Amino acid sequence: MLEPAQSFVGILLWVVAIAAFIVEIWAFADAVRRPSGAYSAAGKLTKQLWLIILGVALLFGLAGAVRFVSIIQMLPVIGFIAAAVYLADVRPAVRQYGRGGSSSGPYGPW
């Protein structure tokens, strides 16, 4: 009698895992695009360290998305938290330094 409800919850958790994995991909791709000097100029960890952190988070997210581990287990959750910290704290700080080689003036790109 509980099987339809359990399958619905399982599908819902899988959709959440896919969404978290997409966020982790976005964070990793954004970290790759930012210049290395922007991280130190913003007072954050180095670009290499963030790429390692987000790369491991991406692996944890992939494991959750392909149901290798359950979304309820800690590894996918830790991976999502790492990506969320990058997107909420580090990305806004390094974003003002632009992408290496872009031509921007004091008021934005030109």
C-alpha cells in the first residue's frame, strides 16, 4: 500500500539530486572561468584550492545523481553545500575582477 508513495518520494529525491548536480556543475564552470589573481585579490582561497573543492563536490553530486549513493547520505549534501558556499560567497567577490583579458573600464565592460 505504501509503494506508490515510496516511489514518488524516491523520484522526488532523484530530481533534487539532479538539480544539486546542476548547481555543482555551474559552480565548477564559473570557478574555471575566473582569473587566478581574482581569488587572492578578493581575500579568498586560491583558485586551485577552489577547483579541488568543487571538483570533489562535483564527484559527490554525480554519485548522488546516478543513484550510486542516496541523496540522504552526507556526501551529496556536502558537495552541494560546497557549491552553495562558492556561489553565495566567493563568486560575488571574484566577479568584480572580471574574466582574465576582458576589456573593462571603471564602470563596467566597454
